Amino acid sequence: MRNRTLATLLCMGLLCLAVGCKQSVGENVANATPVSQPAPAPQPAPEKIKRPAFDGDLAFKSLEKQCAFGVRYLGSPGHKKCLEYLETELKKYADKVILQEGKYKDLPYTNVIAVFYPEGKQAPAKMPVLIVSHWDTRPVADGPGSSVAQGGFRFGEKGWNRLAPIPGANDAASGTAIMLELARILKEQRAKTGVVLAFVDGEDYGDFRGNNGAGDGVLLGSILLAQKYKDYPEIGQPLYGVLLDMVGGKNLVIPKEENSQQYAPATNEKVFGIAQSLGYGEVFRFDETQSVEDDHIPLNRAGIPTIDLIHPLPYEPYVQRGYRYWHTLNDSPANCSAKSLKIVGETMAELLYHETAEQ
Ligand SMILES: [Zn+2]
């Protein structure tokens, strides 16, 4: 993924401040009820749904397992092993597993899509909830914190610069690990909503600035999914989507993402509200903003309102609090934590098991 310019961020930040003010005015009015009036009747608490707990340690084991396959960029041996792992695991849990294949130059890439029917149903939902992560890793360590392979891309005989491929513990394995753990608990107990978990490939292979800025060899799997999802009745027309990208780093912080807010404001508010209610308000920061070009963009353009949950890239204003190991050889399990996976995983589980939209 790539972040937008600082200027854009600043403009968005001002916009966000304005919205923030409006909300706090509303709160003040609500609190100004005269003391003599009877207190409003207590509202019933939202129904507490019994569901399996999301196990952050199991998710962390899956993150380590993916990294143990080695680097996982298109065409690498680790990429092949990881694909087999995803397929094997998901066939244990899902009602249906779809492999959606594409090709970039000479290299095949594969989206692995796991479909879970709604509780008590024997057919896919027409409007399931979609959760997305990318599972491929970057073939070159070109992040600002990297001491190797900086200075852009070279397209060689066999593809992009592969001199310093990254381990991709956070940037690929984290969101993927959370989705695998969600698959495990969904097998244990289906949600009322149908769920589609899309493990997309080829997000991070090529050059985001290539092709006159449109990107070349990046977001491959999400573009394919966006183009073709209507060909698969099992996927239906997702109600909304949530993209999980870089959600396992230590000191995780997830500011609201501006494209998400533009395309899917209701989902953004719902997810950040759930996180708040679970006590994760320090991580999910609705009062802070970032703008990222990621797998959610093609999906939003194709009519699936999708938000991106992502630890900021280490650029201004997140040089200190962003994920400093982004696109470096240090994007390793040692810089990730089971606690972060648990925070995001529990938020997603709560979202899925409380979704009551007509299926
Ligand atoms: Zn990346």
C-alpha cells in the first residue's frame, strides 16, 4: 500500500476537526436536560451474543507459521507453500473455498476465498460481510526505514527487484492470521450473517508509482476480486467490507482512514464504535486521520463499501507512531504481538456476530 501526500492529509485533518466539533456540540445539548425532568427510561443494553473467543495466541502462531514458509512474493517457493497452507486450513473450516486465479506477466497469483453460510442456513448469503487481507509479501525492502535496496525498482529478466525480499510478518501475515482465526471460530459457531473471507494475492509485488501513477503489479488480487466477484453467486453482493492490513505490530494504532470514511462512513463508525465499547479506544483512533491507497480502493470503486484498518506507514505525521519496520527486513514476528492480533480479532468477531442485516 502507499500513503497519500501530506497536503492531502492536512486537508483531511481539518475536515475531520470540523466534524469532531459538531459532534461535541451535540453531546453538550444532550447533557443539558433540566434536573426536574424524569430521567429517560433506560434503554435495553445491546444483546450480548454468546460466541467463541478470538484466541490471539493461536493467531500469532499462524503469523509465525506463514513467516516460517520464507518470503512469499509471487513466484517464490514460500508463496507456493503459503497458498497450500491457506487452502488446507480453510477447507477445514469454510462451507466453500474458491480459488480465483490471475496472471501478472509470467507469474500466477491466487485469491483464496472462504465462504461461510449464515447460521442455520445451507446456502450462501445474498449480502454477506466481506473481510479481506493480502497474503503475499513484498519482494524488495524499499521502506523509509530500510538500509538495503532503496532507490526504486528495476524490472529484470524475471520480474521486479528481488534482492531484499521482506519477511512480511505484519505486512501480510497479520491480517491473514486474524482471518484464519476468525475462520476457526466461525466453524465452531456460525454468525447470523453470511461471511466471506477473501485472502487476496499480489497486493505488494510491483510498483505503486508505475504505469504513470496508476500502479503496475500491485493490488492485483483485489482488482481481480473487484472485477469478477459478481461471477460467483457464493460471494453475493457484500453488505460491506473490512480490509485488515498491518494489524499485528507492537504499539498498534489505527487512525480512521479517509478513503474508508468517504466510501463507507457507516461501517467505519460501526467498527470504531465496537472497538471503543470493547475498551480498545487507545488503538482505534477515530479522532486521528490517515489516507492510504490499498486493496480497499478497487473494491470501493466496484461497489463494495470497504474500510481499511491499518497501522500508519512511517511518514509524517506518523514517523514515530507508524509501523517503522514497514517494507524492511525487520518486519518480523519479533516486532508483532498476539495482543494486537487479539484487539483487532475481537473487534472483528464482535462485528460479525452482531450483524443482523437481512441475509
Ligand atoms: Zn506492503
